[in-house]
Amino acid sequence: MSARDPVADLRRIAFLLERANEATYRVRAFRSAATALAALPAAEVAERTRAGTLTDLPGVGDVTARCVTESLAGEEPVYLRRLVATEGVDLDEAAGALRAALRGDCHTHSDWSDGGSPIEEMALAAVELGHEYVVLTDHSPRLTVARGLTADRLRRQLDHVAAVNAALPEGFRILTGIEVDILADGTLDQDEELLARLDVVVGSVHSGLRDERARMTRRMLTAIANPHLDILGHCTGRMVSSRPAGVTGPGDKGHRARTRAESDFDADAVFAACAEHDVAVEINSRPERQDPPKRLIRRALEAGCRFAIDTDAHAPGQLDWQRFGCVRAALCGVPADRVVNTWPADRLLDWTRARASG
């Protein structure tokens, strides 16, 4: 049998582990091995495999070396085959139709802030999933625990994204963006000039989550009225489940193992403001967030809001978590024409620019 590409197999295993919400240390083992082998000539990898010296390489362990050996023998690695055989259940018809309608993801992170993978790797994973675009929304400066981007770092990132886009497959592009903190007074945590340059701005509350109801409501209403805000991110801030043991570290630095109650705010007032200012309400697909809860998705729908079904991905495999958000959206009767990331990129950009211009 012809040899397979062992680096591609290792990366596929890492992707499937991320998608299954497995512990970060397992994902890191396969991504580190893939990175180590990708830096070597194929002939050296083959020679080390024959000599049994793969594990002498930093980042390559017994399990990953076995996968490489099986790949070079032309066999699908047993580890990969097992993951593929147990990778989940089919979506029901309504959720599947909604997932098929999505053209991109409006909330993703890279290793420029608290994500675990480079921008390029996130983009190529999105290409493989069939996306037409992905919005890069790394954190803003005040969220220091997540290495939020200062204005200077964000400017450098914009230049980097332009260079990466020039090398990506035709028909796909990274859109520039930010997940900007909604501060205590409702202002957005980044320079106005920079927010105006970005394609998509997601605004989220990350601090003061236990603010009393009236204060939190004022805070959110002020942010929603800002013409630079396009999407209200994970609006209740809740955590419904703890992460599996060992899932802290690169790729989930901002998502520690814990549960957290919803923030208290006047949902009717907030969703009415979103509808008035044409700000989309995010349906966050992260398994530990499931934010907003279904009762609030229904209220936002009744208020006339648009939605964005996003992953909040911090690693490539998490980009396939959109199906979780689609299930919840379908259960609440959200139609595809109310979801902004069912639009092609140009229509999405027309919408965000029209909002910014008033």
C-alpha cells in the first residue's frame, strides 16, 4: 500500500479530539508531534521510523510514533480509525439544514490571545470544514488573563491577516475582528479608530458578571447603542458544566473548569435594543456555555433580533462545534434568514459597514 501523510493524520487526530472536547494534553501531544515531523524532510521521517528513533524527537511519544508507523505503512492509524468510528451522532433535519446554511464563523480565537493555534492553522481548518470565511476575534486589552491585544498588537495582527489572506485558497478569507470587552460603564475596550477598521466586532461582558440587574442592563444597553458593535457575545456569561479534567492550558486558557450562574439583566430591554440597533445576538456553541439558554433565544427571536451561531473556538477542532449551536437554534425555531453568518462575506460586510455609518 502507498504511504499516507503522517503529519496530516496526526493533525486530523488532534482535530477530532478537539471537536470531541477531549483534554488539551491529548490534543497537544498530536499537534506537537505533527509540528516536529513537519519540520523534517520526509526521507528522515521514514528513516527514523525504520530505525525506531522517532521518539528521540522532542514532542514525539510512543502513541504518536505508532500512528506515524501505521501511516507510512499505508494504514489508517488505529487511533484515527477509532475516533472516526465514534465521532458522534447525526443532526436532525432542521438542525442539519441550519448547519448546512452557515457560511462562516464570527467568533474565533488564535494564539495571539488565548487560543492554542496560529491564525493560519485556524484558517485552514475552517477551509476543510467548508467555510467561506472565518472572523478572527481575539480579546481586547483589559482581559489580561487572555493576553488581550493592545492597540499596537491589533494593528500588527491586521497586517499579518492581510499577508495570510494572500496565501489562502481562493474563495476563502479571514475577516478582521475582535471580541471586545464591554466595560463597567458600557464602553468598548479598544480605540474607536481601530474598531472602525475591523470587519466584525463582537462585544462580551467578561468582568463584573455579578453586577446588580439595573447596572448590568444599563451597561449592556450602552454597548448595544455603540455603532461599532455588531454582535452581542455570550450574553448571560453562564457556564453550565465544568471542563473535563486537564482541559486548561493552550487552546482553552480563558475557559477554566467551573460552573457559573447567569448574569442578571432585563432581557426584554436588551433584546429590544438589539433589534432597534440591528445588533445580532450570539448563540454561543461552546458545550460549557450554551449561551444564551433556550428561553432567552426564544425571547430574542420574538423581539425581532438577528443571530450569529458561533463557536468561540480556541482550537481548530472546536470550529466544528457550530452543530451544537444549530441544534439549540433549531429547537427554538430560529430561521436561517435571521442568522447573519448564513450570508456570504460581502453581504455580512455590507451589514456591518451600514451599521457603523449610522
